[in-house]
Amino acid sequence: MPNIKSAKKRVLIAEARNARNKAAKSDLKTAIKKFEAVAAEGNRTEAEGAYKVAVKKVDQAVAKGILHKNTAAHRKSALTLKFNKIG
């Protein structure tokens, strides 16, 4: 445990940021899993909605600094390929 007041504050701030980032990452993973589940069923109309949500979550993760922009591009490309394979 830190003894200096500013160090104690930094610990609290780090915990808050960690919780916020963890929640955002979880939200992102959930959106991607929902899209993949719908895509596996083969329903294009439902998949389109889930695809838009997943891509939006990836973009938001980049804006928040949770994902690197190249990682986001890779994930969006993979989602797009899966979406385009749906009949």
C-alpha cells in the first residue's frame, strides 16, 4: 500500500479506470458473440442488426483506447467476412 497521499489517489483512479475498461471490453465481447451466434443460425436480417452493433462497439473501443486501431480493423474485417457469407 502506498503511504503518500498522491500515490493513494493514483491507486483509486487506476481501480476506477480498470473497472471502466473491463466493463467496456466485456460489452465488446458480448456484442461480437451475439453476432456470431446469429450468424451461425443464418438469419441475415437479425445478423445485420447484430453486425452493426458489433462494429459500432469495436469503433467505440478504439475511441476509448481499449483496442488498437489495427486490431479493430482486423476484427471488423473478420466480422464483415462472416456477415457476407450468410446467404
